[in-house]
Amino acid sequence: MIQALTFDFWDTIAADDSDEPKRAQMGLPSKADERVVLFVDHIVRRYPHIEPDEAAHAYRQANARFREEWRNHQQTPSVHRRLSYAYDSLGLTPPPGKYAALVREVNELARAIETMEVRIAPDFAPHIHVTLAELAAQYTLGIISDTIHTTGRGVRQLLYQQGLLQYFSLLLFSDEVGESKPSPRIFRRASLELGLPAARIAHVGDRESNDVAGPLAVGMRAILYNGIVDRGSERTRAHAVCPDFRKLPYLVKRMR
């Protein structure tokens, strides 16, 4: 019998990149382009000897390093760490006595990037509000989510703005716990903090590699949600596929 449910956030509770049309309507560049522009402007203002193309290349190298650590080492370095990779690539190491000033400088830029998806919020999944309210009356709910640019703090803010934060007893974000999916450690931690055997927990998410293989590896149940994007549900190993959150309470009730 299932006693708790954990959810992925991006493309499960909220639609990743659903803020891009809003940005376009406001005459803003895409998030990816704006991040590069923010970094380049930040660098060339402070270090005139660095060319814009050189700064942009360093930022893209830092992104590639992030992806390698995320995919191969199941960690998601913070935005601050990613920026430090770009600084290193440009040879910008602080002289003695200037380290604190450099940290403040990087923090300022990191905050601008981290809050981008909070300032212009994504759309939330259809029927997620009523479904979570129904499920919270019967099960303990949690979130297990990787953080790419928006921090766990930012995701909490998005949930709060939607009136959804109240439903979750457990919040595990990769930037805060030092592990990202599908690492078994983050799912075992959820089981430990919920005080339940893994078999009594079902995880809901959109990615086979992260949200199905991850929980299955520790004995949790897995439900593949494809209501926002379908990444191959016909080949899933999940115990159930959920195309519409209105069906989720029934799918969970059927699990033994």
C-alpha cells in the first residue's frame, strides 16, 4: 500500500520553458541567450581586456562542464560554481586580499540568473492544484527535483506563489543535498526522511532515466507523467503512465 508520493518539479508540476513565449511577448531574449548576455556584459564592464566572444566562449565551456557533472557524476553544481568555472577559463583569479570582492561580484550575477524563472514564472501542469489537494488528504507528499538554474529556494517561491507549497512535507533539491537524480542516494534519503520503506513510496516524474530508473533502483514505485511532454512512454518500465493528473489518485490507489 502506497503511503507517500514524491514528485519531480520541471515538466511534471511545472512546464519547463513555458515562460519562453511570455518572454518573447515582452520583447526579451530566450533564457539561454539572456544568460550569455548577462555574463558577457558583466565581464567586459569589469575586465575591458577580455573580448565579448572570449567571455561568451568561457560561459559555454562552463555550461558543458556542468552538463558533464550532471550526467556523469549525478551532481548539479550551483550557478555560482558554474560561473566560477567560466572565471577560471578566463584566468580571472583574485589577487591577495581581493577574494571577498570577487565573491560578491559573482554572487550578484548568480542571483540575476537564479531568479530569472521566478520573475517570469512557468505555467503549472493542468489540474495539478486540485490533484495535490486531493492527494495530500490521503498521502504524505514530497518533491525530489534537480536544480539547473533555479535553486531550491526559487522553486519553493514558485510553489508558494501557486499556493502549492503547503502540500509538501519533504523537499529535496539537488543543489541543497549534493545529489541529483537518478542517484539512489537521493531516493534513499527520501525514504529515510519520510520514515517509510521504499516500497510504500511512489515517485512521479517525466524522465525515464531519472524518475523511473532512479526510484526503481531502490525499490520505490514509479509513475511516468507524460501530460506535458512524452519522452517515450511506450517503452517505460514504470508501474503506471499518467497522461492527466486527474487520473493520478486512481492510479496510486490501484498500486499494491
